[in-house]
Amino acid sequence: QVQLVESGGGLVQPGGSLRLSCAASGSIFSIYRMGWYRQAPGKQRELVAAITSGGTTNYADSVKGRFTISRDNAKNTMFLQMNSLKPEDTAVYYCNGDSVATRYWGQGTQVTVSS
């Protein structure tokens, strides 16, 4: 019903920037919140940032001031601008969308921060 596809991951040096994109298709009108999660090896998947249908945002403490979540409703695309990247940001990043009944996930995109 809803499909999410991430892109924009890659290898970046510490202090660098990346911009992740999540293209949404299907019954996206059913989604009331979207967000970005990440999972590093051996760790639990954690919420990085989220945005509601009304535009309210929240961020994990570890990324506040460095990451920005946004949406382009005309293009059905969500973004995560990541600045001042640190090695501990290395993870697979997943796009998430929540409807009342279902959580939707993208396939994930790898972000590696290393010199």
C-alpha cells in the first residue's frame, strides 16, 4: 500500500555531510508520521528524526543541531540532511512511515563515516 525507497547513502569523512532521500508512493495519505531510523552492527534500531503530517519535528539527542529532517510534499519525498558527521553515525539508515495500523519501512541505505 505504501512503498518507501531510500537513497543518498555512502562513504563520507568525519565532519562531512550527506543528504538522504526517501521517495514515497502508494497510499501516502494514510501516513501521519514519517521518520528516519538507523541501526549499527550489534545495536538496536533507533529513531534519528521524525516529522508529523503537521510539520512537527523531533530528533534524537545525539543528532540535534547536526541533522535536519524535511519533506517536499509536492514530490512525495522526505530528506535527512546530515552535517558534521561523526564515525558513530555509521549505520544503515531506514525510512519509516506510520499509518494507524501499519509501520512501513524502506530497504535501508548505508552511511559510513570514516577517514
